[in-house]
Amino acid sequence: MFKRYSFWLLFILFAIYVLSFVDRQIVAVLAPQIRGYFELTNVQIGLLYGTAFSLIYAFAGIPMGRLADQWSRRKMIAIAVFTWSLVTVLSGFAASFALLVFYRLILGVSQAMLGPAAYALLAETFRPEKRASVFSVYAAGIFIGIGLSFLVGGTVAQNADWQTAMIVVGLPGLFLAPVAWFFIRDARANKVVSGTFIGDTFANLREMLAKRTIQLHLLGFAMLAAIGYTVLAFVSTIFVDVFDRPDLIRHYGWFQFGVAGTVILMGQLADYLALKKKAWRFWAGIIPAVGAVPLYGMGLFADDGFSALLLLGGAVLFSSSFNGVAAALIQFMVKPNQRALAGGLYLFVISIAGFGLGPPVAGFLMDQVFEGPYAASQAVFSLIVVCATIAVFSFVAAMRTYDRDALD
């Protein structure tokens, strides 16, 4: 009975994660239309997609993480799904850029409730030796969601408009929220103790961040997240501005489905390497960083749009395969009562670097530094090279300190 429940729990959390990334990513898919409709700059698009979401998502993630260690994870997840789905639908009726930003902020708060609670549930439900594989199955939902945002959102937008696309992708979550409410089990009776919540949260954060391996883990995976989110933020812009092939935007979604597979494979590889040496799990960060750079370079500066599609699609199969292992790795270095908070901390850091810094910096480079037909490509590739280099050095250093800091 428990095995059956654990399977369905993973499936439902996976489905919820899919929808979260459909609704999160849809702004990037619709960026060219939204930019034209509201007469925005690339910096504003970067802020809408990245900063408006990521700052509130990141800062809300830490208290939400601690709350998920002390309150009902079932209720948090169900409320989150309903809220972000509703504001995605409402975004389709936004009459101004400011209102779109406001809905994006609410999306950030509500989605911050999901990750920490889901990570804690999975870490407690499945055995540690399977943790990287299970987390990678869950993380595969990221790329199924991104792929669907390109295919469904892009197709609807091409045949109707961006407003209709927002409404269409937001509706399914309104029906999935009740499923989460009635299915997920949360037997813990813990309650938030008034007056100790803030102090307890900061005490646990200090304890975790005192570990050198956690510091290096967060730095390295934040850099990989910055690569991934920057590419996602501007891949539509690159197909339009650099290659004049808006018809290829939706086809990029097919490669996101492929990433779901590489994420799962990377999780299995990490579990296998851990049998030899537990610190070798960090190879799941080095391989994406090294493998993706040459493919991104060739794709961003390709001679034609179709070649760019194939090369950029191949690059993302490498660069985003780390997601499940990254979330699982930090769980090996924290106590059981810190699991959700650790998830919130991880999401906080990768959101600040990935969403909050990556897209706006790339947008600034496009508008202010680089010129010519490949300006967008030059901006994105410059960020990729810097971030990949920092990531590799961080993971190599983390493998040296892992045994000292790990609790597994």
C-alpha cells in the first residue's frame, strides 16, 4: 500500500511541477508578442520574466520552507496550485504592463510554496540511496512544463493571441488543486510556535550555510541556473531577432521533453557514482557545464535558424540535466527537520542568480553593449561562458569538502 501511495505521490507532484513551469515559462514564450503589445524593451521583458518573478519567489521561499517544516504541506501545495493558476488566467486579461507585473509577483509567492514542501515530502517518502533518481523524476516536470509552454502556448498564440494563450495554460491547475488537497498525506502534527519562527529559521540557515560544501553547491548550481533561465528568457527573441524564424519557437519545446529524459538519466548516474564515492555526485554539475558550452556557441552563431534550433536544442539537453541532482544533493547535508528549509534556500539562491540576474544582465548587454544582427547571441553566450566556468570550479572544490559536511 505504501509503495502504491509513494508512486502516486510522485506522479501528482510531478504533474503539479509540470503546470508550475508551464505558467512560469509562458511569459518567455510569448515575449515577442507581449513586447510589441505593450511597446517594451528587452530589459523590461527580462525584468518581467526574471526579476518580477524571481525576487518575490526567492525571498518567499525561505519562510515558506520553514513553514513547510512545521505546517501542513498538503494544504500549502493545494493552495499554491490554485493561486498561481488563477493569476495566470487573470494575466490574459491584463490591460497594462504594471498589472502583468503584479500578477507575476503573486505567481512568485504562490509557487514559492510548492518546492520546499514537495522536496521534504519526497525526501521523507523515498530511501536515501534512491533520492537523486526520485528527485530527478520530479525535476523532469520542469522540462515537460517548459516544453508544453512552447508547444501549447506558442501554438495558441500563433493562432489566436498571447492573452488567449495565458488563459489556456492557466486553467488546468484550477482542477488539479483539489486533487492535491484530498490525496496528499501529511501525518505530522507540528504547529508553528508563535515568537520562535523567525529566530528558529535564521538559526537553521546559519547552521546550513556554515558548511563549505553547501556554499559551493549553491554557487555552482546558481551559475547553471543562470545559464538555463537566460536561454529560456531569450530563445524566442533570438529566433525572431537573429534568425527571423518565429515559426521555430514552438519547435524548441520538443527538446525540452528530451531534457526530461536527460534529467532522469543524470539522477541515475549520480546514484551510481555515489556507490563508488559519494562526493562524485557533483559530476552531475560538471558534465552539464562543460558539455553545453560548445553547442551553445555553435547554435547562437549558426548561419541559419534550423541549424540554430538543432544546436541550441542539443545544448539544453546537457545544460539543464542537473536539476534533479542539485535539489537532492543538498538534502544529504542537512538534518531531517531542515529538509524543507534547505529546499527553500536552494530555490532562493538559484532564483536570485537564475531568474533575477541572468535575464536582466543579458537584456542589458543586448540593449547597451552589443550591436549588429548577432547582438542577442553575443550577450547570451558571454553570460554562458562566465557562468559555466564558475560552476566547474565550484563543483571541483565541493568534492574535496563533501565528506566533511555530509550527513549521509
